Amino acid sequence: MVIHTVQPNETIVTIAETYGVSAESIILNNQLINPDRLVIGQTLLVLFPEETYQVKEADNLADIAAAHGLSAIELLRNNLQLFGREYIFPGEELVIRYSDEKIMALSTNGYAFPFIDISLLQKTLPYLTYLTIFYYKITKDGGLIDINEKELINTAKAYGVAPIMLISTLTENRTTDMETTRSILTNLDVQDRLISRVLEVMQTKGYYGLNIDMQNITPEERQLFVDFISKMSARLKQAGFILLVTFTPNTFLTETGAFYEGPEYAMIGELIDSAMLLSYQWGNVSSPQPALPLSEVRALMEYSISQVPAEKINIGVPIIGYIWRLPFIPGSSTANAITHNSALNLALDVGAPVLHDPASEAPYFTYSLDNDYIVWFRDVRSIAAILALVAEYGLEGIGTWNIMQFASGLWLLINALFDIRKV
């Protein structure tokens, strides 16, 4: 595996010739929309097949996979061209395995809204351990606002992926309903009602586990939150479910706004099966900078593993980029989200080369129209840097917000370097 940075005057053909692979494989594996128009500074993932197989008459994926010691899901991961197809054809060449040695096994968790396109979901599921469905809104009286997610659950199970129910006090506009949080944590009758309702939904709809995401917990509520997690954990384990808790920079509220460091993390870490360190980047970010610069990720890891066992920690891998209009005005300016492909198309349209910031391990570019703008986003090089930390610290795995687009760079990197756990 090589991560190639596009240089001036390079084309897909010349890059393919450099590495001795086909141009078609680079286009496919990087899901290139404009393969004839590359951006200077754009990064491309180049994979080297170690073993291939030529399809014969009457072959099917299950038999091919079994003959080579693979599962059908593993064969799908290695051959993006198979997604969305019913048939394979004689003479077609399939990749059995790539040349990279696997570093370790890890868990992967993708977040999806109930309205995700099923064909897109099916494309992503082979790379997932868990599918977290976003989300059941908690009500003040301990109830839940229902969602229509049955097709997602059934589809996930068909691919051997464990569906995870997510409950939260986030509102529709992604602010925290602190009144509901307070009601759940301070009223034991309401709390018991919520736990019973959660178990009812999980058992009825066929969930594998629960993810709790409650934010802006006040200092007075911290121990109450630990007590709530303890009670929920005991009830879930008794019923045969696993429990995850999502921690974000906003989980515990502080007077200064600084990241909270306290004993509650360690207490909760003993009670749960997994911790998800994830930051939902909704666009109201503090300044023009990449989502989770590598230096901040490393500092977060150092603290996290001092509180929670590394083998329980999953780190969020952001795949959404942001555009800032300059000059940036603190307290007023906001960012607009942008996907990886859209960022590259924008760079093409404005004629801007992609630059790389070594401190944050993130790509960016600037341009001017009616005003000056800066765009920070994620590419395979920046994702690889985060995945390297997973191996370095021996973490359980990763989660990504979100899978409403296919992040080919993320999934193909994981497939090349790690064994993806199934439960």
C-alpha cells in the first residue's frame, strides 16, 4: 500500500505506470469522480494485489471465498466493483488478498440516520463491526421518540453487523436538552421508566447493544450520571446486551469551557463495554482549523488511556470537512460542512492546490471569490495518521460520523491494514 500525493503534470495513467498497477484500480479504489482532472496535492491510495482469481463459469462469490479461506464479506471488501451487482462474469479478475500485512484486529462503528440509502448502507456494511442508528430522543418523562429503523437493523444483520441503539438528549437542532437530562438523572422513577423502555425497544427490534450520548452534564449531575450508567449497565448485562457510552468534549460541562478531567471517566470505564471518543462537528466550530488535529488526538489518547482501558476505547475518525469565510470573527463566524469529493471538486473549480499541514496531519486549501475562504478536510494521509494511533495505543477500534456517504479512503485503509472484527 502506498499513499501517493499528486504532483504537477501527473495523470492517473502516469501514476499507475509508476507503481505497476492499472489506472482502473486507482480510479475504483479512490472512487474518483473526475479521474482526468486531478488536483495538485490530492492524495491517492494505491493498493497492490498479492493474489487474484479469474472467474470461471458457474463460479459464485461464496464458493470462491471458501476456496481461498475467506468469507464472502472479505471478498466484497477487496473488490469494490462488486457492490450493487447481482452477478460475476467469467474472465473477471477478483482480488483475493492484498500484499499488506495486517497490523491487528479492530472494531469499526459507523453512525447512520434511519433515512440512509440502503444501497449505500450495503456498500459500507462489509467494513463494519457495529452500525449505530442515530437516534432515539429521550423525553422528559423517561419515554423515547420512536424511529423507523427496522430495515436498517435487518440489513445490518444480513451482513453480520451488530446494530446499536443510540439514545440521547440532543434536540433536533443538535443542542442539548438539559431539562430532560436533569429529569433523567434526578428522578429515579423517570430513570427506571427510561431503562424499561430502552430494554423493550432493544428486545422488540433486535438490537445488539446500547450507546448513550448525554452532553453538557453539570458538576452537580456528574455522580448522578455515573449512578445512571451503573444502573443501566446492570440491567443491560442481565438481559444480554452490551453498553457503550459516547464521550465528547461537551459531555461534562465546566465553568470555564475547558475540557473536563475527572474521576467519572474511570468509574464509567469500569461499568461499560466500550467508550466512544467522538466529536460531532455540526459546523459551529471555534476557529478555522481541522477537525481533531493530530496533536489534540494524541493528547486525548494519553489522558483517555489513563482513565479507561485502551482495549475499551474507540476513537472517532472525522470524514467531514469545513469551509470558513475569512476573516474569521469569533462568536459570529460559522463553518459549512463539505465532503471529501466536494472539497476536491471545489479545489478544481477555483484552481487551488491542496496543501498539507504537518502539525495537524490535515489537508487544506485557500481561494478567493467574493471573499477569502479556507477549506480544511480529510484525506487518506490524514486518516492513516489517526489509524496509526489506534495501533500505537492498542485501542479497541474506531467510529465514524457518519456513513451517509461512502468514505472509500477510510474503509480501504482499514481493510488493508487491519482485520475487522465481527461479533
